[in-house]
Amino acid sequence: MKHLLLLSAFLLFTFYCAAQSSSSPLDSTTWQDTGPKTPHGLAVATTTDGKTIRTYFPVDCIGFEEKISYFSRNPEVRPFPRIQYVDVKKIASATIRGHRLENMAAAGCPEVLALRLINGPVELFAFSGSVGEKVPLIFAVVSPALAMPTLLAQLSGSAIERNRWFVRRNGQLLALTHSNFRKTMSEYTADCLAISTQIKQGAEGFHYKDIPQIVNLYNQFLQESANK
């Protein structure tokens, strides 16, 4: 009888532990993304010392400068975590809802994490505003492929004066400014006279605000040349 009682107690304890385990959230559910109206969303970031971390970064900024506000846990789940801040120079890259951001240290701007807008032979990155100057963004859109044209149109609109652009080709990252744009990009696209000449002459559609269109045209030229 004593052995039966011990066995029954053991079985009850086993069932209790199993029930407790099944009711506890798994890591895959803990690291869920937030809802579309929450200003912070799930991000996978790589630090400059090579660590990969999951965290919650703002989703309404086109890039970040100096500091990023973040939550170490889901801000929609109790107990609610406190907001924290990290220096941009400590973050090498981050992916938020399919959108990739990278540190622009290689272009001389280690405190800027810029959003990649175009991926091709020439990549285009953009930074517009800061954490303190919220710019409406489309990270809440389910499909990044559908969201990007909207973002490109927005960046070529009213916020263009504060846009900062970066281009990368063959691993070389370059910062573009209002002052160096015409000279730098006309030389950058020198192997395509149709584009280079119009940049140099300041033709309509080939100004600083038109960098996304210029990069798309130049990528098309490079891809067509490679296929010949």
C-alpha cells in the first residue's frame, strides 16, 4: 500500500509538471511581433562586437541617429518592460519586419543606422529625421515589397531636404550630400554617359532628390551590360 501511495504521488507530480510546462510560453511565442499600432516592433540586430540579439526597435523612423529607444521584451506583454536606449554606434545592422538597416561607419557616419531602400549592383540607403523627429513609415505594412515604393515616393517628397543618402557598390560605401552630389554621382556613373551627362548638366529628373530613380536606372544599365 505504501508503494502504491508513493507511485500515485509521483504520477500526480509528473502530470502537474507537464501541465505547468505546457502552459508556459515557449521562446517562439515570447518573441512575437507587436501589433500594427504599437510604435516598437520585433527586430533582429547584430552588434558591432558580433552578437546577434532580438529586441524591439521603433518602427516609425527612416533610420536612426545617435540613439535608439528599445524594449528588451515585448512591450505589449505584462509585466510591461521599461524603455531603454542604445547608442547607434554599437549596432552594426538590424532587420525590422523585412526591412534592413545598416550602420554607416564605413562612410564616416558611425552614429547613423540607415534603411536600405534599393538592393542591386548598387545599394541605396537612406536616413531621414531622427528618433526625436518621427517620420511616418510603412513598417506596419505586411509586405515589404509593396511598402518600398510608397517609401521611395515619400522620400522624394516633402522630407527631401533632410534626407541623407548612401550608396554601396562592390562593398564600398559612400555618403552623398547636396554639395558633393553632382560631381560624385556623375563620376560614379561615368560608364553610362546617358546618366552621367544628365547628372552633370543638372537635367530634370537627375537632381539630389532623384537619387532613388537614378540608382534604379543605373542598376538597370549595369544588369543589362552584364547580360550582354
